[in-house]
Amino acid sequence: MRVAQDFMLLRQGMRWAVLTGVAAMSVMVVAPAPVMAASAVQGHQPPPVWLALPFVILLLMIATGPILYPRFWEHHYRKVSVLLGASVSASYAFGIEGGRELLGHTLEEYLSFIALVTSLFVVAGGILIRIDRRGSPAVNALLLLFGAMASNIVGTTGASMLLIRPYLRMNAGRLKPFHIVFFIFIISNIGGGLTPIGDPPLFLGFLRGVPFFWVLSRLWLPWLLTVVVLCLIFVVFDMRAGRSDESGPSSGRIVLKGSWNFLYLVPLIASIFLDPAVIRGVPSLQELFHLPFGIREVIMTSIALAAYRTSDREALQANEFNFEPIREVAFLFAGIFATMMPALQLIGAYAQSHAAGFTVTKFYWFTGILSGVLDNAPTYLNFLAGAAGKFGLDAGSPDDMRLFAQGVPSPVAGDASSVTYLLAISLAAVFFGALTYIGNAPNFMVRNIASQTGADVPDFMAYIYRYSLPVLLPVFFVLWYVLFNY
């Protein structure tokens, strides 16, 4: 009976995700990785600027709701997100040339996105990791460094969900807001900057033709230095936090329960590559049956259902597992995906029309800052298309993208080659996702899980002005000055 009830809970959770996306986007259909939403209506006139207003309103409400009107926001954020998303979707469905096609691609992207984060969330939720060691600056820094490396193997979402609970338990009695923030900085974002598995923008580049190990071979040193610098800054913060008020044994022993769920990660990660752009002959359900999802999403959803049904009940209970974090992500990102369509189109049109005059510096900062407030995957593709166009290449052609990654001289004398442009866009899209809670999906999930444990989690604005601006921006400025100051 208990298993049946739990199974029904998971089905409800998955249904929330799907129904939210359908409601917010009003009709059409889609999955994340292969195609970028804004490129779906190339050749059509960009939408009016005022249509980006719902996106601005949603961002402002996400930032101010928990502070200024928390009771209203807590009870009505779902309605706000869906209504704002539906208002933009209606305009695209009935008033924008090519809008229905873009709605279809956006819904595909949303469903693929939510299938991935939900399956990783459920699989990781059934794995209990207990580290019999009290948190200290050195121990915490080592865990953050390990999590950064793991993010490239199981993705930033997978690593975040696996490690956030043991991290919180280790530091019980001494948790400060910066503990949560640096976890998000390092594990939920920057850590995944070396492989296409790590973060969605890099996977999109891989699907477009960028070689799998291209980023690793060129970004490993800036990645390592950035992670180490952030860990050192964290140690300074953590040394000031003092010791825990709680005492107990600290043998350093690691206890693992629910390890069976690790087996689910193998087909889950493998399914990410089930795309006709990667493996020839893979059937496309979208083309065959006009569905808003593909084989990849079916496999991910099946894995989530199977993982929850077979997960160790004690592990789930000890992790205080529930669906509230993924439900919050499902509703808010449904609104974000829908309302950001006009913003992305306007940005994409501007980037491509001004690409000839854009330097590496502009591509780096534009891609980065916009990745912090928009979904970083489509932002990456918009600026990738603009950069490729500057070199006379087509971002939709795998052959052109392989050439772009190998290196093409700039048509402008004294300018950087295409390799530097691609590196700037790749680094900025992944690293700058840590600027805000909405920069990357794991940010929201970590925040929600930490809040449920009673941790002191900074609100949206405090996260930015107390940590992102003073900590991350100087690091990103140094990266620009050393690597991309052209």
C-alpha cells in the first residue's frame, strides 16, 4: 500500500511538470537539447519590445516576492508564473508570424529540461550519503572540489542533488548563508564546465558539432584556477564561521545507503545522447508522431518512475525527500521558458545583426550576464550563431561548427580566431549561470532543499549583492582580462 501511494506521488509530480508546461505555453510542443528556440523563427520579424515585459515582471516578482510579500508569493507563485507565460504564449499562437512553430520548439525544450532535472532529482534523492565528519573549512573545501569534478560526470543537477544533503548534515549547527551560496557557485554551476554532460550549453554545442573533449582540452586550466580560487575564498569565509555547537564522533567514515540508484545513472546519462544529431538512425518521435517529446524523454521519465518505486525507503526518509523543490522548478521555469521567448528573439536578432562589430569582449560579457538572468542554454546558442556568422559560418551546420572549433582566422585584422570566440561563449554561459538563482535549475533546487532544513538561505537580492557581485564578478573580470581582452 505504501509503495502504491508513493508511486502515485511521483506520477503526480511528473504530471505537474507536464501540465504546467502545457498550460504556460498554451499549445505546442518540444525537448531541450538539439534546437534552440529563438532560431526556430529565423527570417521572421522580431517581436515588439513590449512583449518582453511579462518576463521582466516575472523576474522582478521572483526577486521581490519572498521579501516584500512572502505569504502571497508562497501561495500564488504557480498562478503568477502560468498566467504570465500564458499571456506571451497566446500572443505567439495568434499574433506573431512563425510563433506557433517557436512555441512548439519551446515546449519541447521545456519538457526535455524538466525530464532531465526530475529524473536526476529522483535518482539522487534515493541515495543517502552520510559522512561521519563534522564540517570544517578544509573538509568543506574538499567536498566542494570533489563536487565540481563530479559535476562533469553526472551533471550539475546530479552532483548537486547527491551532495547537498550530506553537506548540510556535516555543517549542522554552523550553517551560514555563504555555505549554500558557494555550493551553488561551485557544484551547481562552474563545476560542470568541462564536458557536454556537465551543463546544457556545452551539450548543445556538442550536438551542433563541437567535439566532445574540445572544452576540456582548452578550458581545464581556467576551470581549475577558478574552482581553486573560489574554494580558497570559501575557506576564508568558513574560518570566520567558527566551530559547530554540536559535538559527536568524527571518524571520517562514509556510509552509503541506496547505492542501487547509482545504476540508474548509467542509462540516464546514456539517454542524453539519444539524438539524431549524435547517433544516426535514432528515430525522432517528434517527426514521426508530432509529439512534444522524444525517446530520450520517455527513457528519463521511465527511469524516474522506476527509481522512485525501487528506492530504499529509509534513504528517502533520511533525505527528507519530497517533490516540492522540483515542483517549484517546474512551475517557475515553465513561466520563464514561455516569457523569455521574445527576449531571446530580440537578443538573437541583435547579436546576429551586430556580430561583425562584436569583439570577444562583447561576446563574453553579453553571453555571461544574459546567461545569469535567462536560461543559459538558448543564450549560448544565440551568441554562438552570432559568432559563427561573423566568421561566415552557419551554426546549424555540424561541418561548419567543427571548423569553427578548430580555428578560423578573423576577417578583422588583429582580432582573435574563432577558437577564442567559442571559448569565451562557452565559459561565460556556464560560469555566469551562478550569478542568480534563476541562472541554472540546480540553483533553485539547492535553495529549496536548504530552506526545508531550516538553513539560513539568502533571498534573491541578497544572493546577488552580498555574494555574486563582490565574489564572482572580480573573478570573471580577471578571466576576461587574461583570456579575452581583445
